Amino acid sequence: MKDKRKGKLDKHFHIIIEDKKVPILSYKISGQGERRILSVKTMIKSEIIPRLIGRPTKVSISTEKSVINILGECYLFAHFSPLYEIEFRIIEISESVF
């Protein structure tokens, strides 16, 4: 059982949601203006995510050249086996370049 979980974790990378590391497979920022959405996919259930529905939430995503900081409102947490999908309406977004 531990090998299966380790295999899943090896496919993920971490982002920071509300100062906690959360493993994800992928993310996508879509839309424009006031209709921007951050979509996150993972195979690892996180206990923090369901508690964020409807609350302003801080998300930090590190890339090779920058850190993307997002203030968003979590409005979707869905499980489509084997994936979990989380979506945030972006309130504010900034990027710090290294």
C-alpha cells in the first residue's frame, strides 16, 4: 500500500495553500480580467481543501523562474476518481521573478 502512495506522490509537486504544502499534479490559470480561474488537479486528497470553500485563500506556486502569489476564493472541490479537482476564483494575482 505504501508503494502505491509513494508512486502517486512521485508524480506530484508541491504548492503552498494557506501556509501548508499541498501535492498537486498540475495547475492552470485561465480566463481574463475579473473572470480568472486557478484550476488545480491532484491524486492526493488534502484535508485542508474542503475547509476553504467560500473563503479567501492564499496560494503560492513556485516555478523555475518565479513565484506566483494568488488570493482566490475556493468554489469547487470535486472528486473524479482518481483525481481531485479544486478551483479558485482569482481575486488578486502577482508574480515575483528571481
